[in-house]
Amino acid sequence: MSLYVLRQLVGPVLLFTFLLTVVIWLSQSLRLLDLVINRGQSAPTFVYLTVMMLPQLLVIILPVAFFGGTLYGLHRLNVESELVVMSAAGYSRAQFMSAVLFAAALIMALTYLCSLYLMPLGQRLMKAEVLNIRADIGAAILSEGNFNTPVKGLTVFIRELENDGHIHGILVHDNRNPSRPTTYIAQSGVVAQTPLGPRLIMLNGTVEQSSSSGAGLSVLKFQRYVFALDQFAEQQHQAFLQTSERYLPELFSPHLARDPGGKMRRILLAEGHNRLSAPLYCLMFALVARAAVTSGRRARGAYALRIALACLIAGMLRLVGYGAQGIVGRHPAAAIILYLIPLLGAGGAALDIFGIKLLPSRAWLRPPTPEPAG
């Protein structure tokens, strides 16, 4: 019967995880979509980048989706009177609790996997791919029939691109110096990768440059002109790892060349404690959902109030946890707070399950019954 309860929880949790992931993934992938389109990259590259981004999203989504899915699954078992039937058939409270806690342990383990390994791995791979895309200035301009602006100050237009890489109808406008803009026009050309970097080789064209006052225009004809593209490539900065790109040992024992006042070391330490404490919210969410559905009066109003209070308490505790990370970033000695918040929440829910009511029912809304006279 524990497997039956577990199956009733897994389905809603997977559904909530999928829905939240799709919504957040769509909002976060827009910046990657803009990069891929402007740099002339393919659809598989976009898919690869978004897949590498997913572990970072799942670290946040999994505990929240688990709470929503568990609350819905237990609610469905309750309203369909399946919990009453289980109790009548001899299914004990400990067996029911073990199924809920086992589901929490599974999601907790998956959250730890994403937080401690998959997220930094995915962030490093995504960063490396993004740097390669931004450095590939040649691919960014090979889009026929469009005015491409791979970097600020450079506009490139090509009329036709053949399968063998030859280009027909080239226009390059270099506006890095607004007082003396330069325009290159060529009949044909090709983009070549040389040991010194990518080069745009233009054939049979002109170089037009205006004077500083804009009153004059100088025109120079050429048969062959080599335009260096690597000067526009963005510089790659791979030396420093962001917090999301670091594994746990690199957060607790970072090697920092410069860290005035130890600010970055404190931020990394707070991130390390947050990664260890965040999956504990799965345990708290499981117990809060269990207390809200199965503890207290079964009257409709009291039951709805418990569900609403459970959602409010779970949400507030998680928000407090996010705020506590900022406090730990300034005061490392307060790191214990990150662990106490989910553990105290779980302890409070456990007390409510075993009869010490912390989630009030509707009884406190009713006025007190007057005592009989005399």
C-alpha cells in the first residue's frame, strides 16, 4: 500500500515540475535565443545551451514542485476517502508517513545531485559554449540578405552566400570612430580562418571614409582587401568562476587572487551552505503537506483554512531562507540559520501531526461559549 501512496504522489510532483520548468525555462531562454540568433548559430546549439541551464532551474523548482505535488496528491487521497479506507484496512500512520518521507528523500537526493554536481557542470559547459559563440565573429556575419551587427560599431551585409563559402555583394560599415565612419563595399569575398584569427577577404571594391567634419568623402578602390575580424571578437574571461559554476570544495576553499576585505569569500561560503541546506526544504514541505491534509478537524472550512495556512507558512519559510543567505554572506557565523529554518519548520509540522496543534482550525474564529450562570 505504501507503493500505492508513493505512486499517487509521484504523478502530481512530476506534473508540477514539468509545468514550472517550462514556464521558467521559457523566460530564461530568451536571452540565449537572442544570442544564438544574433550570432548565426543553429537550433541544436540553442537546445544544448538550454539543457545546460536546466540543473540550475531544477535546484529551485524541485522542492517547490514537490510541495505542490505532495499537497495535491494527499488532498486527492483525502477527499476521495482513500485515507479512511486505508486506516480501516489496518494501514498505520507510520506506514503512511514512511511513504511520504520516502518521496521526500528521493526529491532531496535529486536536488542534491543537481545542486552539488549537475549545476556547476552545466554552468561551466554553457559558459564555455557562449564564449566560443561570441568569439566566432565569422559565423555571426554569414547571414545573407540581413544587416548583421555582431558587435557595437560594426554592421555587415552580404547579398548572397554560396555553398562553397564564397560571398557576393559585401557591405561593411565600421562606425567605431563616429567622427570618421568607414564603409567597405566589395563585389565578392570569402571569410577565412588564419593562424592570426578570422579574416574577411574582399575582392574588387572600394573603401569610403568621410572627413572629420563630414564635408568630404575619400574613396579608395582595391582589388583585394583583408579585413581583420578578430579585433571585434569579445575578449574571453574564463579565469574567474561564478558562484553557480563552482563545486562545493571550490566554495568552501576558494583560490582567489584578489579579494579585498574577504567579501567574495563570504559570498562563496554562503552559497556553499545554501546548497547543503536548500534540499532540506523537501523534508519540511513533506511534513507541512502531511499535517495540513491529515491533521485537525475534517469540516470543510477548517480543512480549507489548514491548506491555505500550510501554503502560506511554507512560502514564508522559503522566502526567509532566501533572505538568510544574504545575511550569511555578510556574517558567516550565522550559517546555522540556513539549516535551522527548514529543520524547525519540519519539527513544527511533526508536532502538529502528533497532536500538538500549530496550524489552527476554525475554532479560534468562533466566539467563546458563555459559561452558565450560577
